[in-house]
Amino acid sequence: MQLSPRGHPIKLERYRED
């Protein structure tokens, strides 16, 4: 699992939380 720039666990499909 990857981490978003904010450090939140994210799915590969969406990692933009604008």
C-alpha cells in the first residue's frame, strides 16, 4: 500500500485528495 503526500493510506486508483 502506498501513502499519499499527507501520509494517509490510499488506493492506487485515487491518491489525490484535492
